[in-house]
Amino acid sequence: MRCLLYPVLLILAVFFSCNDEKVTAPAVSDAAGLNISMIKITGLNGQPVNMDLYKGKTLFVNFWATWCKPCLEEMPSIQKAMDVLKNENIEFLFASDESVEQIENFKKKYMYNFNFVRAENMAELNIMALPTTFIFNPGGKLVFNEMGYRQWDDKENTDMIINKSR
């Protein structure tokens, strides 16, 4: 029975997360033991990013794709949240497993002030739908994990990001 349940859940997650609807799903329970060192990313220059550089800071990692409509819809709210939180000890990363060329073309088209990186191990991280957001506390522990769209610049959400950093 379990063998059937996981593929069905995966199909439903993909179907509901990347369409025209704004859907928020519950946190992915499989990521509960995740820590910052498990994230494997590279800069757009192809160089691996040392995740230890972010210890001591709150790290907001948004997994997205150029083709994912909810991802694109939430980006303006993330930009506004970044502006609101600019004086906090928070780093924002935007990780996609698409090619550097696709990400660079997206950057030129949309002109967001984001730190775009390439995600190298999304499957290992159990990312089943996009967008997915992880927030790590300054100690490198995962303290927030959610699939789906969120209005990040709402005061409730910016306060939540600040509270997760403590």
C-alpha cells in the first residue's frame, strides 16, 4: 500500500503546486532532520557554495523554477520581505536545478535582486513540489519547511522569519 501512496502523493504535489492556483501545502515531514550542511548548491559560476558560510545567520532558501507559475507569483513578495528584513542577520538564496543559462536568462528578464544559485541535490532533500522554502536558524538547523506559495511580505510572515532566527 505504501508503494502506491508515495507516487500518488508526488503526482498530487506536483499537480497542485505548479498551476495557476495559489496553493499552500503543509510542511514536508521527511525534511525534519535536515541541516544546513545537507544542502548542495553551486554558484552560477559553477563553484560549490560552502554552506558553513551561512552558519551564524538565518538562511532562507527558496527552491523554484523558471516554468513554475506560483514560484514567479511569490517572488515580488519575497523581494519586499527582503527589503523589510534588510537590517536583520538573514541571507536569502534562490535555488533552481535548471541550467545556468536558464537562470541567467531569467535574471535578465525579471531583474530581481536575488542571490541565484543552482541546486544540486533537490531529490535528496525530498523536494516534491515547487516552490519549496526552507529556513535554517543561525545554528544551521531547519526550523521551517513548506511547499507552495506564500505571501512573504505579510507582516505575519516577516515576523515569523525573524522569530525563526532566534
